[in-house]
Amino acid sequence: MILITGGTGYIGSHTVVKLLEQSEDVIILDNLSNSKKDVLNNIKTITGRHPEFYQADIRDNSAVDKVFEENTIDCVIHFAGLKAVGESVRKPLKYFNNNVAGAINLLMAMEKYNCRKIIFSSSATVYGIAETMPLDENSPLGVTNPYGRTKLIIEDMLRDLYTSDNRVSIVLLRYFNPLGAHKSGLIGENPKGIPNNLMPYICKVAKGELPYLNVFGNDYDTLDGTGVRDYIHVEDLAAGHVKAYGKIKSNRGLYIYNLGTGTGYSVLQVIDAFEKANNVKINYRIAPRRTGDVAIVYADTQKSESELGFKAEYSIDDMCRDSWNFYRNV
Ligand SMILES: NC(=O)c1ccc[n+]([C@@H]2O[C@H](COP(=O)([O-])OP(=O)(O)OC[C@H]3O[C@@H](n4cnc5c(N)ncnc54)[C@H](O)[C@@H]3O)[C@@H](O)[C@H]2O)c1
């Protein structure tokens, strides 16, 4: 049995679908702070299976213990966390409390109930402001905001845990920029409030919910001056988790993998791909650069390809089409 924390969220729900389709048994634990219970029905519609669900907070000791007491959990995939970089700068303690204290509580429950496998949702943000591209798993680590610090602290805790007890198996997955949605259009990314990420913002502009997109900086040293990022389809990302689970099911160790495509697209290229894939117009304005943003970020995917057998399959056009296919109907 696999416990999926944050399993009603964006990446978690797609991973739950993939695991159910592989006949794995999963339980979701989520406090619904950034997702809705309806997701469970949509997972059922897609897979024909209704995952067991606990509405609970990872910081709630007794609620987390109850999940472990009532089920034999062999592995945890830990998605639950807050992820808005800007908010983390304004409210760092909220992020340390939710993400770091939450992870400690979860890891203590795992120890108590002899659950020794964990796959953790880390992020390319742990590479800080990198000087050379592409980023491989040995690139120097750094922090540019409190959100990123929570990811690095949790990675460090897991490294220390592994040093203390090598019966534990850990996969740190460093995601690049997830886009897209399940092809059914039933699950996808629908953040509450003003979105932080590019694609939900583009979708809101396409739907007329926001007047225009701010493109932060057009004077970077890139092909068209706008920032370049490595975008990966959420379906590919979900498939990466299934591979990671396969890895620690039969091997003991601490593994670190980038999940990206290895190719970068500029903001203007994404806008153009979205307009072409969906036949809609996206109004945008050039705004000043944001502090902390860098020109180009993309992954070196060699290690995940050779060790994990992971290779992203979807194109930027697929990501744009599937994002809109989901968002136009919410
Ligand atoms: N989306 C991205 O761009 C991105 C990139 C890199 C890493 N990540 C990481 O991947 C993970 C999943 O991201 P996502 O995009 O699916 O986000 P999401 O907000 O859609 O999903 C996170 C889920 O966790 C739940 N949650 C949050 N705090 C909780 C708590 N204390 N107890 C129980 N549930 C809680 C939320 O309700 C939500 O359903 C996060 O840890 C995020 O930091 C995301």
C-alpha cells in the first residue's frame, strides 16, 4: 500500500491515476488546503477505482498515526506542501511550519510504523542561482527563497536519515516546471487565487478571467529576451514517480533524479505554442524582471534516463493543448 500525501493536488492526482492504472493500492492523505474533494470522483471516473481518502493535515500527529495504524503502508510519496514562492517570502514561518514541520511529523510516523520507503517532491529550485546549464544532480545546491529553503531542509533531513539508518530507501525527485493535464480534462491545475506559475496564468487570460499576462523581463540573454525554462508534462512527471517507486521497491538506497525534458522554451515560445495549439489569443505585456529570476534553466536528464529509464514523451504543444482542455471547463 502506498500513501500519497497531497494526492488530491495537481501532481499528486495524476500520480494516483498512474499508480491505480498499474494496479497499485493507494491511500490519499490531504488537508484540501489547495485542492478539492471532487478530484476523488474524477480519479474514479478515469480509473474505475476510488482511492481511500483521509482528510487530514500532515502536522496532525494523531491523524497521521491513525492512517498508519489502519493500513499497512510500505511506501510514502510525499507531495503535500505549500508551493507559492512569493507567499513564502512574505510568510516564511507558514512555509517552515507546513512543509518542514509537516515532513518531520510524517517521517516520525513512518519510523514509528516501520515504513522505510519515501519518494519526496523536491524541486529544481534547490539548485539556487546556477552558473552553468544544464543542471545535473551534482550541480551545487543553493537557496533563493523560503520555499526553496524548505525543499533543501527536507532533502538534508532525508540525507541525514539515510546516513543514520540504511534500511531506509529514499528518492528525491527534483521537478522542473510541470504543465499540462490529464487528457480526459478531468484533473489538472486549478490554483486558488492569482496563479504564481505561467500556465495557469495563461489559461486565466485565455478564458478572460485576467486581462493580460505579465512577461517579466525581455532583455535576458536568450533567443527572444524572455526567460527560458524546462517545462514537463504532468503526465510525464507522474510516470517518473511510478519509475521511482519501481526503483525503491527492489533496491535500497538514496537516489536523486531530475525530472525534466532537457529542453528549454522561452515565455514567448510558450505563449506562441499555446495560441497555435488552441487557436486563442493571449494578451501580454512586458514587465520588469523579477528579483531572483535567471535567464535560462533546464535539466540534464542523463541520470534519470540511464538509471531510472525515464524519458519525457510529451511536447510543449501537448502541454498547451492539455492545460487548456482542462482549464476551459473548470
Ligand atoms: N507545481 C510545481 O511547479 C512544482 C515544482 C516543483 C516541486 N513541486 C512540489 O510538488 C508537490 C506537489 O505540488 P503540486 O503542484 O501538485 O501542488 P498542489 O498544491 O496542487 O498539491 C499539494 C497538495 O498538498 C496538500 N497539502 C498542503 N499542505 C498540506 C498539509 N499540511 N497536510 C496535508 N495536505 C497538505 C494541498 O491541499 C494540495 O492538495 C509540492 O510539494 C510542491 O512543492 C511542485
